[in-house]
Amino acid sequence: MEVVMNGDHKSPDEKIHLIKRNLQEVLGEDKLIEILKERDVKIYWGTATTGKPHVAYFVPMSKIADFLKAGCEVTILFADLHAYLDNMKAPWELLDLREKYYEAVIKAMLESIGVPLEKLKFVRGSDYQLSKEYTLDVYRLASLVTEHDAKKAGAEVVKQVEHPFLSSLMYPGLQ
């Protein structure tokens, strides 16, 4: 009996089971089923490289494992620029090293639980966030968002300090 882990020989029903397993809510399930009949689903997960990955990373990794086992194409975004802007939790000089460290740790975690990595790729946020086009989009957005709304959105994702940096206002718009 052949054991296939990457989803190539799974039915759409088996794939949908893996994709939905342990999720609190699934929006657009009908569309998901339609896509699965035609091709593999593309999944995105992002994380800011602000500290050391720890045992709690196995929670999202177990879901990413389900996606990969279902044959999904998974892209993990390392939000390195966000890590810097979040009260400089990651100093500029360490961004490259942190990204390499995160990639190595995440691959090791997934391999340790027997997950195929053929359909896994990593993207670095600064690879596109420093482009001319992205910068123009950020300026366009900045002309539409109020300071109040930026502060409110930032309060949910950025470490709160007594005297916040301007970067805490920029952070939400970069997402």
C-alpha cells in the first residue's frame, strides 16, 4: 500500500476535510469546493519575525500541516518590516538573520511531524514592501485613513507604549 502525504491522491472530500479540520469557521465553503475540483488551493499565512518561535508555533504549524497534506500550495510571509516597525522588536541589522532562523525552525517543525514541504514557500515582506509600487499604494492609503482610525487599528496589533512611535500608525496600513 502506497502512503501519499502531499494530497496528490486525495479526493476533493478528503482534501476539504483536512482543510476544514479544527477551524472555528469556514467562509465561502461552496467556492472552496469549486476550486478544489479544478486545482489545489493557495494558502497564505503571515507572521512578524519579532522573537523566537516557541512551542505555541505548533498550533498554526499543525493547521499548515493539514493544508500541505491536502495538497494546498502554502506561502508563509515573514513580516520583517512589520517586526521592525512594531516598536523595533526586531532591529534592522537582525531582520535577515531572523528571517533565515524562522524559515529553518518552521521547516524543522513541519518535518518533525512528517509533513511534505514540496508545496511550501517563504516570502519576505520587505522583498515587495520596499518597491516603488507598494510605496505609492501606502501613500494613497495614507491619504484616505484618519489618524483616529490608524491609532485604533494599531492598538490591536502593535505593542502599546506611553510615547508611541509614528511607525505604530503606519503598521496597520502596511498589512
